[in-house]
Amino acid sequence: MNNTIKFALVAFALSTSGCATFQSDPTVSQADAESVTYRIKGDQLDKAKAAADEHCGTFNRIAFQESISRGSGDSRIVRYLCR
């Protein structure tokens, strides 16, 4: 394998690893049969909604977004009610 290809592979691996860290899944802060709260970063609102749908679905309920607020740093806190 020539050096140009090796360099390109290393550069690709380094660039995607940084993105993967930033775009991790929403983190559960609180969860029970009544509601679920996530800490999200960046553009994770769709992922949080999908996770809330799955969580509330385990109780045969539907997730409805109740609130979204600023968290620490660049994070936001989003809360869903299970109805």
C-alpha cells in the first residue's frame, strides 16, 4: 500500500472518530413509566424523540415532548411525558 493511501486512511479514521464522539446517542437523565428525560448535544432531537417513543412504548404509551431547556455547556435537556 503506498503512502498516499495510508495517509488518506489515517486521516479518514481520525476525522470520523471526532464526529462519532460528538454525535453520540442522547443520554438518559431520568426515566420511569410517566416520563423520560435526555441530555442531548448538537442535532440529536430526532434521536431523543425516537428513544422516547421506544421507552414509552414499553408501557403501551406515546411520548409527547413536554419541555426543552439549556443544559450545561452546549447540551440541552429534553423531557417527554408518556401518555
